[in-house]
Amino acid sequence: MKHDNAALCNLVMAAFDEEELSAFCFEHARSVYNLFALGQSHSQRTQLLIEHAIAQNYLEKLLRDIERANPYQYSAFHRRLTSDGSLDQTLVGRRLPRAMQRYDAFFARWVRALTRLDVSPHNFARSLIASLATALQARTGFVLENRDGAWEPTIALDERAVRNVQEVTDGSVRDMLTHALRHNVVLFTEPASGSDSLICAPLVGAHPPALLVFVGLSGTLALDEVVEVTLETILATTRNLTMPVDSESLELHVYDALRRRIGRVSDAMYSRQFDLYRRRLQRMTVFFEPIVYLHPTQPYIWGWEALARDPETQRAPVDLFRIADLWGAQFQLECDLHFLRKAVEAYAFRKSRRARKEEMQTLTVNAYPVSLMRSRYEETLHDLYLNGPMPLNKLIIEISEKSDLPLPDMPNAHGDSYRWMRERLQHLEQFDVRFAIDDFGSGMASSERLTRLGVAVVKIDRTTLLHRFGDSTIQYVIDFARSVPGYVQVIVEGVDHESFFPLRALFDARVRYVQGHWLGVARPDIDRLSIEEVERIRTALQVG
């Protein structure tokens, strides 16, 4: 694969200062290190490293070594490295304010220090404080508790930190510490002659009251809202340093907080968050929730909905969905592509043990509206259509209610988002897939979406079953489905013990397809209704 030499140089120079580059080459490229001479600039030594890596055919290894040494800057640059046109064009043009980019060095130091994070309960707090001290370029860091007006260190990096306590709790600094505790705010002092700069962050809700303190900060780092949000988020995520959290989760929470509270991030932060998101996403799997056909004597499982699950907790990875909602189209597309492939592959594998392809039941999968407009989503459907493990006429794609329909972004395109989406759905139907409105009655799943998109399936949200006028919504959708040309299938979701409407009431309202915990929870395997479940449904559908 060809690489962009200019991007390679920028990566190396962003990842290492002059001293760090010398240390890196001494460890990973000794022959290049031996070529270094007095008077060579940082860029000249960088060029020597790259030219040698290309000549000796170890460029890919060099990139892996750089990623391990400085993962933050590697995330920012690695998608720019190829010169074969494979760069994802959705990332081009994301020029963000320099005000955020000036923190890239701070986060690069922190991420590198996090590679040594010790998540054992005994060492976690001290290890995390050490990583932050490195990022802040502080001389030391510690936690101070206030016991009856006296300040006592409880966690310190070393003996020097303990000796600093007396210095930072005297005079006006003492008043600052008290103010930070009283008002739950992050405060700092500017370096003055004969004194150190200092920053302190309250451990909100701690008993006794406590502060996280760093002393002797580098004067080059701007102390403002970015550092404040970072410290507050880390303390909140780790429950005041008491709950060990892995480094990836810490980073995800911090970049999320910056995006929410400040609104913008740097290119490097965006790229790093996207890499972390994809890495976590790859660990996710799917479970399957049954969709049941109601019949007084012969109920059966008609199909299955693929639901995202974290294999460790066996619960929905709601944090990943929140990240996708917050960070937008690129994250949403990555989420949808992962679960589309994972669902089709897992479903086909489990069904192939029990049925031939033509006997497979229907599978439904969720997608954000904006993902359906992307060429990568179409390319994935095309690949699954030709080479996938199941026929796509068994696949229904549920259009998520979480976001509105995207506006067209092509020149001279009409501005009607519903017409635009309908044309897109008709185009994708060439792969034999069908589409559904998900969670009608909730979020963006409005009546206009129901009447204008011309989908094959409508899924009514469980909230409809939780209030006494829900039958009006159900009746409206049923009447609509029967009044339009063709066949529109109606599925009611969320049937459980909290529902106002028993199964018989839904059946009398002409509902024939339902899903929910009362009928079967999401599970990793595909099966059929047990004798007991069939009998329970029959009993529920009997007239009392």
C-alpha cells in the first residue's frame, strides 16, 4: 500500500518531540539513530527515519510502533496516510478551531501515560493521578482531605508530595482550597515568583470533603474549561478515584463530555474517539427477540429482531448508542454497519442448523436514517445480497425513531426529506430488503413518516401500551395499514406485565404480530415456542 510521505512526516513530528524521537529510534530503529548528528533538525531526523523505513521495507512495523508509543496522535493521522484514494471522504473538511487543537499535546501525554494505567483496586487511584500529573506536566499530585479544618494527604505519588502539603495549605492558597470545596469548582493559581502554579478539583460528594491537587504545572498549558471538564469527568467516571475504570472508557467519557459541554473538539480528539468507538463496537454482539404471530390455537414465532448486546453484561450497550447520537453520522453509520453484518451472520449461522435458507424466518435490524443515505451502507447490502449467508428478502431494516430524516446534500436536489428518503428506500429495495418504521408514536416516528415513506412494516412503540388511550394509536395504525394499497404489516412491541392491554385485547383490535418480555426475552440462540409458551398464549387469547 502506498503512503503519503507528507502525512507520515507530520505524524512522526506530532507524535514525538526531538528528545522523544531520539529515544524512540534508539529502541526501535537503531540504525537510524546511529545516523543522527549534531545540528540536524527535528524534521531532518524525521525524514531519515521514514526514508530508512521505506528502503528497508519495514514501514508497516514502524507505524505499529508509533501507534503503541503515541496512540492519540496516531489516531489523528493514520487515515490520512494512504495515498491510494482510500481515505474516508466524510472526514475531509472537518477543520475545527485552533482553540481546541492546542490541547492535543496535553491529551497525547495523557493517553501515552494511560498505557501504564494499573486498574487493580489498590493501585488505581495513584496510577491515574500519575497519568494526569504527566499530562499536566505537574511536579507532583495528591488527594487532600479536610478533617475538621485540617488538611491531610490520603493519596500521594511520593514522599515529595507529602512534603508539599504544608506549602500548599498555607495563607491565601488555603483560602482557595476552602473556596473550591465550598462551591464545588475547579480553581488554579498562576505561577508567581517563589511559588508554584497549582490546580485543585473537588471530589464532589466525598466524605470527608476532599480535593485532587496538582502542584508545579508547566506554564505552557492553558488552564481553562477544557482541563476543568477533563478533571471533573474523570472524577465522576471513577467515583472519586474509588472505582477502577479501563483507559479506553476514561477516554470515551472525557471526549464525550468535551463534545457536550464545549461543543467542539480538535481533529485529533475526533479521530481518537472514533477509533476507540470502533474498537469497543467490534466487541459487541447481538441477541434475538422473538416476534410472535397470534392465533387462538396455533401461535408461532414469525421472526426475530436483532438487538445489540454487550457480551460481558448481556445488556444493551446504551453508552455506545449515546455516543453515536452525540457524535453524529460517521459514528451512526459505523454502528449500523457493524450490527447489520453481525446480525445477518449470527442469525444465518444459528438458523442454518435448523432450517434451509428458503425456510428462514424474518430478521429485523435497526438503522439510523442517515446511514441509509450513505454509499457504504448500500455497498454492504450489495455484498450481503450477492455473498451473504442468508437471502435478503428475509431482512427488514427498521428506520430508527431517534433522529429526523436527513436533508439531501447533493447539488440541485429537492429539499423534501420525506420524498428524498422514499426515493432512497426504493433504490435499496433492489436488494430485496424491506423497510419498517420503528417505534411509531415515539421520538421522530411521526404520522408523516408513517404516511409518506411507504414502508412494508410499522412497529408500534411499547409506550402506546402504557397509557389507557393507547388503543386509539393502535386502531389508527391498523386502519391505515388496511387502507393503503399493498400489504402493510403491523407489529406491537413491548408486550409485558406493565401493559394496559392484555393479549386478548390486542387480538380483538386486529393485532396479529407482537413482541416483548411476556412473549420471550432476547436470547443468543434461535429456537421455537415451547409447549408451555404456546399454552400460555392460547390461554391468554381465550374469551374469559
